[in-house]
Amino acid sequence: MTHRRKSVALGFVDQAISSLTTLLLLIAAAQWLTPSDLGRFAIGVATIAPCVSIIRALCGETLIVKVTSLPHRFRESRHIQREAQKMLGLALLLAFAAVVLILLVSVFWNSARDILLASAVAVVGVVLQDAVRHYLLTARKSILLLSGDFFVLLFAVGGIYYVGSTGYQPPAMILVWGATAFIAAMAALSIDRMVPRIFSGYKWLRFNWSNSSAFVMEATLGAIVGYLVVVILSVFSSDTEVAAFRTAVSVFGVTSLVINFLRTAVLRELTPDKLRTSNGILRTCLQMSVLVFATVLATVIVVYFLPESVGALILGESWPLVVALASIAAINRLAAGLSIAPLIVLRVQGVSWPATRIRIGATFVALALSPMAAYLAGAAGALAADTVFYAIVTIFLLRLALKNANLQTAPSDHPLSIEEKTK
């Protein structure tokens, strides 16, 4: 097996561990919580997840795209390490900004204040671990990457199961997750002798803002829509509907495994030369889409044919909620997965803001549809509206990628050279 193929294979294994962790966290909590309390736990997860997504867009995702777009500049590992030190410094700064933001939300959301306060503490560890993961992935330090994620899988899931068995409520479970992620991140940094450069973080952000601003805009808009749906379900429906929404998405989290694998390990290994023609783009998108479709199909089969007693053993009283939403959740995750393929192509091409403008337009549609659908039809309505958003994004991103198929990368060492041509 070549070094490149080995890196991709290990990247898939690591992403499997990471995505499985998210699902198992929910399963461990569900063993001890009623659907209503599981909804509170889901609020904590849904609060931390968009913070991680936005900061990842500014930090880890930007690092991967930059190194992939400029292979000649980052041939040596020491160059990647210096770049990553600045990125990790920025991630720490933004993690504390996320703490402040969550605390502000807790001031106005009285009914969820305890879980939000716990989330404000836990978000630092989860953000830091995510940033460290992206550095290790970019640097192809696969063993350290796998070890850290396995540590989180083992001790975060085990810890949540333990505190649940002793009668602790959802806030304690969220704190266990954050603490485990923080320990894993600090251990990886110590072993690798990597010291984040906090004071260089802001400079790194300014230098890369023309690229990362597009990524963070996408992540922010998606986070707003997703979090607004959770709030509406909690306030106007019930915490049980929140649990149904988050649990259905998490059960189909194996699809998120594939999506994140494509956005990280596969993106890291693609090169602009493979995507200069329409045939190359379509072939690459088809390969990604087949993987997504097979994953969704396998998950649907498991959900529908799994004995009810086994499902109840896994997710307790929440299992019937998952079965009821399985069809629409499967379509939703399929649409989400398909939308990633042309997005990855565009990032390798060096196109960011033109793609982001498409997602902004589609997000306005989602902002109009998703909250209303959640209010009128609960979790099922929210998933249906989200599916419409992903379908629009997929069609227009693929069209943009094909339009840029024959553009040649400009002789510049900035990763946005193609984008400048498309403006």
C-alpha cells in the first residue's frame, strides 16, 4: 500500500472512531435518561457542535485547504508545524470567545441554563481537540491521531455511562465529554512537542481571512439554521422533539462519518490536476456519492430490521422516535452527503467565495423554511426543510465546479488564484 493510500485508509478509520463517538455519547446518555432529559443533553451537544463547526472553518479546515492547495510550499513537515502552531493559537482564542457567547445565550434561555453553563465549560476542550485532530491529519501523523480519538471514544462514552448510572443529570455528562477531549488534546500536544502560538493566532487569521472567511460564513449560516431549529423545537414543541431530531440525525451519524472523511482525508489527498476536466470532476463526485448512498442505505436497513427490543436496549425510550423519522432522516443525510462532493471539488480548485455565495442564497431559503417547518411539523418538518436546502446547494455547486473545470491555476502561491479568475 502506498503512503498516500495508507494515509487515506487510516484517515477513514480515524473518522469512523470520531463519528462513532458522537453516536455512542448519545447512546450512553440514553441508557439513563428519559426522552425529555435526553432532549436536554441534546441541547448541550447542539450548542457545542456549531461552535466547533465555525471554529473549524477558521482553523482546521483552513489549514487543510491551504496545505493541499500549496503542496510546493508545504513539502517539509516543519513548515506545516509552524503553520499549525498559529492555527492552534487561534483555536484557543476562539474557544474562549465561544464560552462568552454560550454564557450570553444562557442569560436569555432560562429553561436550559444549567446545560448551557456546562456547555460553556466543555466547549473549550472539544474545540481544542478538534483543532489538534486537523493538525495531525494535515501532518499525516496518523498513529497519534488515532490514539487521541480512541481515548475520547473510550473515556468520554464510558464516563457518561458511569455518571448516568450514579444519577447525575445531563450537565455532568456534557462536562465529562469536554474534560476527556481536553485531556486528549493536551496529551497529543505534549507527545508531539507542539506549542500553540496564541499571540500569532490573530495574525494568522488576518493573513488567511480571504480564504477562511468563506468557510466560516458557510459554517455560521448552517449553525444559525440548525440551532434555531433546536430552540424552536424546545420552546414551541417539547424537549422530546429535540431528542427525536438529534437522535435521528445521530443514528444516521455514520453518514456524517463519510461526509467528514471526504472533507478531511480525501480532500487532503486530492490534487488540482485531477479536477481540470469535466470528466474528472464528474468521476470524482460520482465516487464520493456512491460511498454516501451505500452508507445511507445500510443504515436504513439496520434501523428498519433491527428488533425493537435491541433498539430499546441501545436507545431506551427514544428508539421509537428514531424509527418514526428513519425515512426522512435517511433522505436528509443523503442530500447532505451529496452536497459535499462538489464543495470538495471547488475547494481543491481554489474556489471559495463563489461557492459560499451559493450557500448563502440557499441558507436564506432554509432560514425561511426550517424554523417554520419545525414549528408546524416538529422534527420531521425540520428534516424535510433541511433536505430542500441541501438539494439546492448540490445542484448549484456542481454547476459551478463544472464551469471552472477548464480553468488553470494561476502561477501564484495564494490558494485563491482560481477564485480571482471567477469573480
